[in-house]
Amino acid sequence: MLYTETLKDNKDFLNLYRKGKYIPSRYSVIYVKPNGRPFNRLGITAGKKIGNAVHRNRAKRLIRLAYRENELAMPVGIDVVIVARSAICEIKSDEYCGYMRKYGVREIEKILKNIKTK
């Protein structure tokens, strides 16, 4: 990924859950917060409610693919955590990529605009 590093520390995830804004959908929940850096940081989680290891890994692969395809449209300088929901395992990759293209990026930009105006 060009402008993205991976979120790894638990404190970064918890900080985003507590202080970040979120975008709920049928397939995932996207948490967003500005990070003040010249690059994005991405974290992906898929809990045990998703299913067994095969389902969780597929969900994470779909999320990574959708993010990678829409990375250039994303604003730079944000932390993003995407939490998979169980419905993501039942769809094709094109459907989730389309969701990110149509709604995900637009909602992220909208949230960041609201944060900057406050």
C-alpha cells in the first residue's frame, strides 16, 4: 500500500475506538481519526463472531483488497480501523470494493470535514 502503514499497538486501536468517529454498515464498521502524519495507518479486526479462522481471514482479505483499490481516493493523514461483521463473508469481493468506493471514502471525507470545522 502506497501511503499506508499498519496499526499494530493495542493502545492505538483502543484510542481510535474511544476518540474516533465511526461509520457503521452492514458489512463493517469503520473508525476514523486524523493522525497528523503524512501517511495513513490501517488496522483490520475480525472477531470470533465472524466464524472460524477461514472466515476471519477471508474477511480481512476482502477489507485489505477494498482499501488497496480505494487508497488513492482516501484523504492522507488519518488512522483507520475497519472491524468486519459477519455479513462480509457472504458477499463477493466486488460488492465490498464497490461499497468502499461509493460510500466508505465519501463518509470518511465527510467525517474529517466535520472534525476540522469544529
